[in-house]
Amino acid sequence: MAKFITLRFLQGILVLLGIYAVTFFLVAATPGSPFSTERAIRPEILAQIEAFYGYDKPTWERFLSSLGNLLRGDFGPSAVYANRSVTAIIAESFPVSLKLGSISLAIAILLGVPAGILAAVKKNTWLDYVPMSTAMAGICLPTFVMGPLLALVFGLIFAILPVAGWFGPEFVILPSATLGLYYAAYFARLTRGGMLEMLNQDWVRTARAKGVAESTIVWKHCLKGGLIPVITFLGPALAGIISGSFVVETIFQVPGLGQWFVKGALNRDDFLILGLTVLFAALIVLMNLLVDIAQVALNPRLKYD
């Protein structure tokens, strides 16, 4: 197991370095600079600003310097927000996205997994059709549609919840519901598929013939294997939920990572874009590693390779 984890960890490091290099050179190849503004700047002042941030050096030299800073845990200064480092921006916004993501994930699991189990156990009944139809509708409704709908109904028509900002517990409800319901639909479909595969195994039919209680078959023998598809999906889903949703955070004006990424892209803040991209990639790599370990733990027949 230790060899398996070490190998996957080293693979993750290589993936992160590759993502960082590709992102850096793509950003460097983009026309303009973070200091291109409509307001005219005297050439000597612009040259001083570019020299301060290292833009007067060749691209490869900037890449090596930036990579060295990254390996020391320094994401560099923001090129747009004066006197603020990318590390400080991430430290300020990550807890917000983490709180929103944790609540959204809890909603997704608490709604999606039981609905999928119920649908699989009660296959081809109304207890299967209703939750699965609802789940399909949830998958077809992207967050940029569901979010404004929830804001319209609960924020404007009934006027019981705030639709923008991040000032108290009531401001968490609509964005976390938007994100959580979207992922709950996927969890429900995946849980149903995994449980049906387990319930249709020959050894399950044998157990039923021997008189084993249905509840014992479902909860004791099939649940662990039936949740493997959910756990496989949980890695990228967890990284996406925790790191923040660009759309949800923008719609509800949540000051999390996703909104900073949008600002960085619009303002051409190279350091901010690079820092957040590496953070998102690191979260995905870490979550996938945890999922691989969980899959091996749940199914010992899987090899450590």
C-alpha cells in the first residue's frame, strides 16, 4: 500500500508540474499584459512596473523564477491588487469556498445516496421512477439555470432568503442548495446503477433463496460494492465543490475562490490565475488519490497498480 501511495503521489507531482508549465506559457502567449489599461501610462513608468513584476525578462527566465517561487510555496504578488499576494487572497477566500462546498456536499450525499438506494431496491415502481426522473431533471438543469430560479422563487417571489452576499447563515442556503442539488442528481443515478449491479449478482439470488433477509442483503452485503461508482465520482466532484463554483459564486456574489478566478481572468492577473490553477489541480490530484485508496480498501480484489 505504501508503494502504491508513493507512486500515485509522484505521478500527481508530475501532473501538477505539467499543468503549471502549460498554464504559464498559455498565459504568457496571451496578447497584452496586466498593466494594459485604457489610461495612458508614461513609457518609463510602465517599464518600471514591468521590471518590478519581472515582465522585462525572457519568458523562459520568468518561468524558472516563477516555478522556483512556487516550489517554495510562494505564488507571487497580485499584478492588479496592490500590496496583496496571491497567497493572501487564497487564504482569505478558501475558507469561504470550503464552507460552501462542505454544506453542498452534505446536501448532495444526504439526498442523492438514499434516493439511489431506494430506487434500486424498489426498481420499476413509483419509488424508482419519481426520484430518478427528478435526478434526470436536476442533471439537465445546470447551475446557471437552477441558481437564478431559486433566487427568483425564494428571494424575490416569497422574499424569505437573501439572493446575494455572504454575511450570515441565511446567505449560505441558496448557493449551497444550488450546488448540492446539482451533485445530488449525479449521486442518485450512480448509486442506483451501482446497487442494481450488486443486487443482480448470482450470489445475491442464492442468498435470497436461502432466506437471507432483504435488509441484510442490501445494507450488509451490497451497499459497500454499490457505492464504488459514487466514490469514483466523488474525487473530481469533491475537488470541484470545495474549490468553489465559478457560476454559483458569481450568481450569489460569494467571495470565494471561484469569483477570484473570474476576476483574475478578466483583469489578466497572471499570478492569480497561475496560483488558483495550481490550487485547483492540486485539489483534484489529492482527491483522486484519496478515492483510489478508498476503492482499494473497499474492494481488495483491485491491485495496487
